[in-house]
Amino acid sequence: MPAAIRIIKHEAVPKCGSFEVRFADGRPSEYFYWDDEPGRRLRPEQLDSEEALRRAKARARSVRDGTA
């Protein structure tokens, strides 16, 4: 059975934060940063929460399935 992978939501301020993909095998976590207020985004490539969660889930799936 593969090691558990968790997705943890961090919300620093309302409508802004990250999704952490945490691996049980000790490798470093990966973060997908998001901001749902377009005028407040620090970088133009920053994601909204739906897209960040979609990418975090896809990353977790690829690691779990061994395709990453």
C-alpha cells in the first residue's frame, strides 16, 4: 500500500492561502498558492483557489500512481 498523501488547506487571510501536498515518506511538501481577489494577487501567474486545489490533487495523484 502506498504511503498516504495529504492535501492541507492554509488560509493566511480570507480568500488567500495555499494548498500543501504533504507526503508521508518524508519528502518536502509542495505548495500551490492561491488568491481569490484578483486585484490583490502579488503575481499575475498566481492561481485562484479552485485551480490551485485542482493542481494539488493532480500532483498528489501522480505521485501516488508513480507517474511523477
